[in-house]
Amino acid sequence: MSLKHAIAALAAATSLSAAAGEYTDLWWNPQESGWGANIVQQGETAFVTLFVYGPDGKPTWYVVPAAQVFAYDNGGHPAFRGTLYRTQGPWQGGPFDASKVQVQPAGTMTMEPAAGGGIVLYYEAEGLSITKHLVRQTFDAPYLGTTYHGSFRLRQAAPGQAPWGTRDYTGDVMVHVDAGQAFLRVDEGTGRCDYRGPYAQSGKFARIAGEYECSDGTHGTFEVADFEVTRHGITGYLRTWSPTLNQYGRFGAARF
């Protein structure tokens, strides 16, 4: 079963009140320079702008001003769909004349999550059916080299077993990235854990994965997904695996 059909089947069984994933970013296919999509998401609504090439080879813009979530996959990632429009209006060199703005439906668009954090865009425009596989465009990385204070909420489970508890704790978080390698140190009241591994930026999010070791002797592998840095702090989704305990959950920390 394709992801498209799996998501459609899941729609009836999945509550749309679930927290929508965050797709706000600049998206592209690295093999198709000049073609891309700007996505701005607010809750379960997204404004999508497609910048493509028209039949004459010139830049062409389409907009989907109100794409709505219609389903979630098993990982909680949303799928959107909406009406695609083509617009035109007054030249920028003169006074803005609203009467010259024309908005015409051009087709439909469906946007679905894909493996590795990408998306698949299906759209129909001017009688054509088009499919694009996109990833977030990365052109810079945020500054990391400071200390934060935050909170962790992690579900706990024995390997291969169902979750049996939740661990909540606070601590100081130091983050440093150098030459593509990340170092995170979490100091809490009962001890310290160090996390080391490659740092990969993808648009506004990053992924860190590697090995961790704690002062109580616990050690194993870890992954931080959806790691985001803002001027105020950091957020992410942490998973850890060890011979005796697996943990997964969210964290957020404010900058000192």
C-alpha cells in the first residue's frame, strides 16, 4: 500500500486534534535548482507558494492559501491538501490597483510526509499532474555554543516492552557544535549525561545521533530529532537506547 493510500485509510481512525508537525520552511529538490516551495504552517493550516517554470521557461508562481490537514501517518506527521491558484496583478512600478488582481483556480495540491523528514508534493495545474519529492533547503546553521536551562519529559520502557513510566526532570544543557560534531551535556540534580554524535542541519531543524554516557554508568545510543534553535532557546525530541532501558520524549530549554 502506498503512503498516499495509507494516509487516506488512516484519516477515519486518526483524530485531527493531534498536534500537527511543523513544515514551515523553504523546500526544494537539489536536482531541480530554481524550483521549490515556501511553506508557512499555523496549526493545521498551511500557506504554500510554489515557484516553478512555466511552458515558456519563465518563472511562474502558484499559491495554496489554505491547505488543511486531512490525515496523519503512524508517526503523527500530517498530510495537507487544498486548492491551487494562479494569480496576477498590477505591475510593481505603479500604484497598486486592487481591481487588477485576478485569482483563478488552477488545480489541487496534496502534501504528504516522506521518509527521512522530506515531503512528497502532488499537484495538478494547467491540466498536468505533477509529483515532486522535496527536502528542506539548508543555507546556514544556527549559532550553538551556550548554556540553557530546561525540562525533559521522557517515556520509559524496557527493550522490546511497552512503556511503564514517565520521567520528568530539569537541568542545565550545554550544547556545542564543531566541524559537524555535536556535544550535549545535561546536568541535573542526580547526575550528568554526555551526548556525542554527528550534527546534520536540514532547514530550520537538525538531527543529532550517536552515543551517550551518564555519571551513573548508564550508556547507549541516542537520537535528537526536530532539534530547533531560536534566539530564546532550544527544543527537540530525544530517544535513547541502552541494554536495560529505552526512553523517548520531548525537551525544551531556555537560553541563559
